[in-house]
Amino acid sequence: MKGHGDVLKVGTNEMELVDFRIFKREGDEIYEGIYGVNVSKVREIIRFPKLTELPGTPDFIEGIFDLRGVVIPVVNLAKWMGIKEPEEMASESRVIITEFNNILIGFVVHEAKRIRRINWKDIEPASFISSQGGLDGSKITGVTRIEDDGVLLILDLEGVVQELGLYQPSRGTPEEGKYHFSGQVLLLDDSATARRIIKEALEQMGFDVIEATNGQQGLKILNDLYNVYGSEIGTKLRLIASDIEMPLMDGFHFAANVKSDDRFKMIPIVFNSSISDHFSEIRGKEAGGEAYLVKFDSNLFYDEVARVVRAHIQ
């Protein structure tokens, strides 16, 4: 999906989504669900391949197939969401090949419609959703309105993968005596699970952690800290650790704001994201990040955070 159109510029607070559809049958009626996934996580979209079934797996795992030498598991999103699929849609299904957290996985959808460019400020957190067609609201990372009064839901596909046990964060404690710091870290991530894991790692390194769920909240916290510390903020706040995909204001736009503000530009930023494509790493550097990490390898996280903080202190 890379190179499909105009390249997003750093700091625009925009994202591009692949708009896909999943249909469900209720009686004689067929209803259309509108969903999205970040283009940065999409490798390609293919016709439904010939699969090898995996015995003993949940029925929403359709099987595996070989894509140019890489074995890829395929998850049927409709089955995972408990949706009764119209039989006539089966022959038209597509598979979206995604890459995040450095793994490849395919997701079966009924239609892949188009690419949408959307501003993060128009994406609302989905915490108010209790269910959608049998889907746990916690598996939706954001909601945005589209034309004809439609609503597009951004699915937490990483949550699906973790639920299936296909990806588990590398957890561990830092080597005793190797990392010992003081001061504060501002942590931005809209996922409560990710914040918990990263906060635990930072606290094991000796930091006090202040949490935010998006870039707007992060900027407010920075202003509040400046009102307390003034020009000493750079010696108190040692690091900003930021996710990329967050509602209202994404990590790149947040970082561009930080680095353009004389009060905060000396504070180092480490991006920590599930997006594992090289272009996003380049965008992270352009936005002012000192490091770009893919969630979540604890040893690499400890090493990179320590390197960045020590360089800043010196």
C-alpha cells in the first residue's frame, strides 16, 4: 500500500485508513459495517487464497498460507466478531495483509473500498461503545463520521492478535545496576494495556511516570509542568515516550508541537508504536524523535531509553 498517493507530511495530524466492509445477515436483511485500519499497517490486499487448516484452533482462524516464502495466519473478522455472514459474500472476500509489531497476519473482509485521509482530531475515542454487532467496545480504538451519516470504526487489530496468542510483548526486568535514573517521564498512549506495560518498564528504571492518552492531553500536561518547574523543566522531565496512533492528536503532530516550542524542545522524545514500517520510522525522526521503537521488546526499550536519556543529561 506504500506509494499509493500523496505522502503525508509530518505534523499534519492526519492519517490514512483502508476503508473495508463486513456485512451481516439478520433475517432477510443484510447490514453493512464500516471499518478501517491504518494504511501504515497494510502490506497489500489479495483475493482469498488457498489455505491450510489448523486443527484445534478457534473457528475464526481460517488457516495459514504461504505468501512469497512467509507463512501467514488468516483471521476471519466476521467470525471473530460473532457476525453471521451472508453466504453470497464468501466468494467475494478479500484478505488484508497487515504488519505490526514486526509480524504479518491476514484478516478476511468482505470488501476493501477505498483509502481515506482523516484528521486525528475527527477521530473520537471509542470508550462510550459497549458493543457493536457483538464486538466488545474495548476492541475499537476510535470512531469517525463519514459521508451519508455513516460511522467508521477503527478496529484494534493488535488486540485480536494478542488475544490469539500470536504476539506477546517481551517482558523482563532491567539488569540490576545497569539502569538507574531519576526524574519524570511523560508517557502518551491511548491503550491502557500498553501504558501499563511501558509504565512498569520505566518505573523499573527509576522514573516517575505521568500518563496521557493523546497528544492534546500531553501538551496540556507539559504546560502544567512548565507552570511548576519553569525553565528547569528540562532537568525534571527526562523523557517523553509517545505512541503514534492516538485520537484527537497523533504522536507525530504532538512531537512537532513540542519541538517547535522553545520551552520544551530540549526534552527528548522516544516513539513506541505497533507500526513497524520503515517510512514511519523516518517520519518519527523528521518529527524530532530521538528513537523509534516497535512495541514491545523490553531489553531494546531499556537500552534505547537509557541511551537517549544519558545523551540528554550530558
